Amino acid sequence: MSELLIHSMAEFGELIVQLLELAGAQSLVEIGAEHGGMTALLGDYCARRGGNLVAIDPAPAPGFGAWAATQPHIRHVAAPSLEVIGDLAGIDAWLIDGDHNYYTVFEELGLADAVCQRDERPLLAVLHDVGWPWSRRDLYYAPERIPAEFRQPYSYEVGVLLDSPDAQVNRGFRGMGQFACALHAGGPRNGVLTAIEDFCRIAEAGSRRLLYAHIPAVFGLGVLFDAEAPWANAVAEAVMPFHDNALLARLEANRLRNYLTVLDWQDGYAGRG
Ligand SMILES: C[S@@+](CC[C@H](N)C(=O)[O-])C[C@H]1O[C@@H](n2cnc3c(N)ncnc32)[C@H](O)[C@@H]1O
């Protein structure tokens, strides 16, 4: 992806580190490391606090595994998240930025929450890509890992446009072979935000009290946490100024529209209406 468009969770680095400090988090999990931009920030945090980080990514960028092996506070697990979360213990915070689809995120939250409940720790999950384009549309890094009944019709050849729920062949924001997009946005069991909402609905039906903050910038950041956690008020106060912030939302919409316009120029659509 072009540097024209900032896209890493690391853009939220100051806020995420503040949340980890407020929660006194020591044992961290990052799902989806890619180039390790956020991983490095979390590694620094762990070095300062004597903490540790498990970075789960089956296919990070070249060099990430070798780099991680040199970091005393980081353990890279090269496997899909759903295969390994259940083996973890004593986790204080989860950063979720792996496969951005309903099935994976819903299951990640369920497994992470089960680990926390078993270990009697409150849930703190920070999730990326809760905004456009993956809020209501699945992306698949490995469609074959998604059970057929949860998988939306998809293609590696399509991209997404701001004003249309239907993906289009070789146009718009797309994976260039790295990931596939669901052909249509919306409807049940589609997208990261839909997964979070369904997880919260089910948890709250079981009389859990969860809080969720939605930060509409850089593809969207969600902060989901136990309302009963001893640090819940402090975390809520820290995220409140960003939650559903109208100015951030306008800036995000504007930068996405500018970027999609650049893509249309590159693809030869500009001026065609
Ligand atoms: C958007 S990138 C992560 C970016 C990184 N968190 C950052 O902010 O700089 C998504 C990463 O998730 C990884 N991934 C895909 N499916 C995964 C899964 N099931 N479990 C863990 N990681 C996965 C991909 O290999 C890719 O490196």
C-alpha cells in the first residue's frame, strides 16, 4: 500500500500505550504483526515495564520473524490466531489486527474472553479496522480457513468504493493478490464491526457489562473492555474524547475520498464520472 495512506495501528501508538499503562498491562498479545510497526512499540513498552508480548502472525512481512527472534520481550508465533489463542494464559491486553472478517474476529473475541475469564482477568481488547472498508465487509487473507457457512462470496480481483456496497473488478481499494474482498458490504455475519456488535450482544445477554469506544480515524480503532475492571473508569476517560468524534470522522472520510480519487486516476477512471 502506498505511503500516501497511513494505515498502521502504530498511528494510535500514544493512545494504546496510555491505555496499557492505565490498565497496568504486563502480558500482551498482538494478532497480526505484518511489518512490526506496532510490535516494536509494544516491545518498547514491555522492555520498560518488564512485560512480555506474544505476536501472532502466520505470514508476516519478510524479516519480521528474524527481527522478533532478537527481541527479548517478544515471542513470535507463526500460526493463525484461532489455532493458538486457547493455549495462552494470563493475558492482560489483546491487540486484534489480523484477518479482518466476521468469523475470525468473532471467534478471536470469544477465545480471548474465555482465556480472560478462566484466568480471572478483565478483558481489554483493542481492535483495528472497525471503520470503512472492513466494518461491514469481510476481507480474507486465507478464505480456505473460514468455514463455508460464514464465508461471504468473495474475489481477489475486486476492490471497494466509498459510495457502493458492491465491489468492482480491478477498481478501488483492493488487495492486489494479498487478500480477497467480499463482493457485497452489509448484512449479517459481514465485517469486523458486525462481529464486535454480535459478540457484545451475546456477552451482555449473559449479564456481562462491556464498554466499547469507537475511534473513527485511520480505518477505525475499537476499544472493548470490561466495565467492572478496576481500571475501567480511567480507560473510559482516556478514550472518551476520541469516541465517535465528528471531526475525526470528517477527516477520515476526506482522506479516504482523496485516496480513492488518486486510485481512480491511476486506474484511468478519473473524469469518467
Ligand atoms: C493489516 S496487517 C497488520 C498490521 C499491523 N498490526 C500494524 O498495525 O502495523 C494484517 C496481518 O495479519 C496477518 N494475519 C492474517 N490472518 C491472520 C490470522 N488468522 N491470525 C493472525 N494474523 C493473521 C497477516 O499475515 C498480516 O500480516
